[in-house]
Amino acid sequence: MSGIGPGIDRDALFAIEQMNKAYARCLDDDRLEGWPDFFLDDGRYLIQSRENRDAGLYGYILYFENRAMMRDRVTSLRVANYYNLHTDRHLIANVDILGVEDGVYDARANYAVIQTDAEGRSGLFSAGEYVDRIVFVEGAPKFAERLVLLDTSNIVGLLAVPL
Amino acid sequence: MAAMADNSGRIDRVSNTGGLVWPAEGWSRVPFELFCDPGIHEREDERLFRGPHWSYLGLEVEVPEPGDYTTSYVGATPVVLVRDEGGGLRAFVNRCAHRGAEVVRRPRGNARGFTCIYHNWSYDRAGRVVGVPWEKGRGGAGGYDPAFDKAQHRMRPLRVASWAGVVFGTFSDDAPPLDDYLGPAIRERLSAVFARPVAVTGYQRHTIRANWKLLYENSRDFYHAPQLHKFFGAFGIVQPDQAARAEMWHEGTHCLLTIYQNPDAGNRRTRLEEPRVAAFRTALPESIAISIVGIFPNCLFTLIGSAFSIRQFRPKAPDRFEVVYTYFTYADDPECLREHLFQNNQFGPAGYVAMEDAEVVEKIQARIALGADKGSGLVAMDGTDTTPERIDHMVSEANLRAMWKGYARFMGFAPPDGGRPGAAQEQTQR
């Protein structure tokens, strides 16, 4: 499925690449209210360090198992939480499809998030991998699950906005 | 980073006067230099982390089998906790007795013994040297002097003791027995928490660009909770009862916080779409909603609902420390695990009622570092006295003052009433 060859599902790969771009722009533009719409109603959004995953542990930094929990997150960030004033810049690369089974695409991508603080200082905030299960609903890709697998398991400061 | 240059005057003053003279206003003032001064930071490593205090190392369930190990830090010093052949707990400094290289390189694992990569000195599970390449020379040349006795070399051991499966270590022969160190209230709470088998569910590393004491103090600060953390209020989540208790021990530096269930809990609805995130159905005994246990100098238990965690503090510099969370829950209850996963969204570096703590201590550090040795924080809610051993309401900072008084004593700082700084050398309970 992956790579250049006759078996590649170019249409699906293109659609998933476009979704990743839109996902990054949604978060980077601080349009957080649109973020849950990338998921199915019962879609899962998980953040876990590679250290925990490799040890067979849960250790989720965030564990959302439906879109309602994502909407709560956005509401809380808007009305309840104080967090660092910053802008994010998601860089998503190496988007690929590793397989498909019963219409569920096993997709991956690398990400890096560069964060810039209120005084204009930029730095790498997080690097890791998106481990995705994606289905197409009326021709549009949606996350059945997005697992953010952190290489940067040591969070500096705090993590408010979704990766 | 705090400037290392041009601080010699401060260090001299530290050594000459016992470190610092507390402001004359008393324990309701907390000098900012406590959070910025490199000399004080070094003194803390010597007097607190390498002094007569017990530091949290891990849980026994993390090292159940012989050879299981886990690494951490006691202050600045890297240490390894190991289960030995006989089932005993050992701890040693993770530093080769030969040239000082790191020996145990993985955070956790199981090993028959340990070998330094540099010259392959090898160690048993207690950190004793068992193998030295070319010890007797090679091809008749070289080797160590016949008088060299490798049994005289080892990675430095720590005393190890545990209570209810919670393991502590100390470098000091003068630390009191662990039971006395923890005190009756904390012993009882830990025994209750660990009365059922627990399983570690994961770890979380967190770097905070602030002085470690700001967060340690924050964990007992009743005053800030409803002011800074708006999550409960914004979603109409039933808040715990105002009935609360703070019990101090170890000169006020330990603090056992207990906040009880709100009897009104069943009668209100939250605006959270997914209320399981903030359920307070507690796995704790009695009607406890929240318990936070601060065990000086490096350990905080957070026990809320089914979201249990331990935070180990690892100071790195006056203005930077790491916290490593160990999450755990009851191993015999799948429902507990499920609640645990939902409720943990509240805690840790991304937590609904925790992210603000990291933000605010970093913002304190950023401001006070501008004038490191000028000024003090004000801690005068509910009077200016240090508290007795216990307070029974939330409208108080007396438990913070008690902590600073005990801290100053352990650090050998001159107290505000002009007492003798050296009095802090004596280790007494309360």
C-alpha cells in the first residue's frame, strides 16, 4: 500500500494529506472549536509518550474517547484555564498509509510543533508521530482515532492546546 | 538560567551566617532569593537531599522480581533502586566507582548485574564491584597493584526503607527511622491507600522553569485552588466540601491535606458533556474527596477519586526542576482503571486543574529573578503565626508558614526572632 507503486491508493493518501494540513491550520489559527470535527462522534484522541507505549503502560496525558470530551476540552481552554500565551506551528510530514482493513486506514505522520511565546521566542515544543485510524464518511476522511505518540515525553511548562 | 557569575558574595554570606537571615516580619514573609540563589540551591542539595531526610525512590510494585530496577534522582544525585536476590531493596548512586560514568543507562528494567560501558567494570545488584578487566594485568604486564582490593569499591549505597510499599532512601546515617519520619497521620493514609494491590499505569515527565519549592508549597495552598483553577466552577462541577484538614509533621515540612466529600454531591448537574472526567467517587476510605500528601523533600501524593499519582521532585537548577509522575490505581478493579483514565485528564502537565500551577510558578520565577535578592512574598492569610500541627479550614496559609519555618530550620537559616541559626542542626520530630 505504502510508497510508489501500482497498489497505492492515491486518492485516499491525497485526502489524508489534505486533512492533516487542515488539522494543522485549524490548531495553528486558534480555531479550536473546529478541532473536534476532524473526529467521528465516538472517535478517540489520545496523547501518550513513546516511553509508556513501549513499556506497555497507559500513561495518557490526555485520554478522550468521544467528541464530547474534545468539546469539553475546547470549552475549558476558552472559559476556565489559564495557560501560556503562545502560538503553535504544526509541521506535519511523512504522511503515509500503512494498510487498510474493513475501510479503516492505518495511517501515520511525523509532526513537530514549534511554539512561540508572547515575547516572540520560538522553540521546539514537541516532536512525535501521529498514529491514526481513519475512515471515510461520505467521501471525507475522519479520525476514528488519533494517537499522538510523543517522542518529547518530557513536557516543558504545560500542554494546553491539542497537538 | 540563574547567573553563576558574580554570586561569590552571596555564597560567602551563606557560609558565614548560616545562609540567610529571615525577614524581621517573620514567617509570613518568604524571601525571593530562596528561589534564585545558586548558593542556596547547593545548600539544599547538601542539607536536604543529602542530609538527614528520606527521599521517595519508587514503589515496591515497580521492582517485584530480583533484578528489577528503576532509576531516579535524590536531589541532583542519580540513583538506582534494585530488588536483590534475597528480595531485599537496594539503592545506590548511578555513578561508576572507577571514573564516574553513568552505569545504569535505561530508566527501568531487569538485570543480573550492571556493567559500565567505559572500562567494563561490573557490579552486582547491590552496586558492589565484582569484575575489573585486566585487574591482574595482561600478558604479564600492568594490572592493578596486588594490594588493590576491588571489594573496597562500590557505587555509593543509600539506606533504604519502605512503608506500605512506598520506598524511600537517604544518604544520611542521622535520618530518623522512616516510621518516625513519616509520622502517624501520613503512615495511616499511606496504609489505607495501599491496603489493596496497586498497579502502575504510567509515567509522565514534566520540566518546570521555576524553583522546585514553589510547586511543593503550591500543593498545600488552599487559598489558590478556587481562585486559580476555574475548571470546577466553570462547569458547575460539585466541589468538595469546605470541610478540610491540614496535618503537619517533620517540622511542618510534610503536609497531609484532606478534603471531604460534599454531602450535596448527588443533587447537582455539571455542564461537562462527559462528567466522568470529574467524578469524585472515591476509592479512598471514609468520605475523603481529595487527599494530597507532601512528604518532604521530594514527594507528593495526589489522591483524587480514582486518579492516583506520585510526583517525585528533581531539582536541576535554582530556576528549573523536573517532576516525574507515577500514575497508579487498584489492580483488582477494572472499573477503577477506567475511572482513572478519565479522571487523569484533570492532572499532569495538560490537566484541567493542574496546568495553571505550572504556568503560575513559571511566571513567579520569571518576575522574581529580575531582582533575585530583593523582596519577599507575603503569606499572611489567617494571621502570621506558624500553625500548630493541624488546621481545620481552608481559609488559611498557616500551613505554608509552618513549612517555611521548618525549611529554614533544616537549612540552618537565622530565624526572624534572632535565634541561633545552628539550632537547625538538631534533628527532632516537630
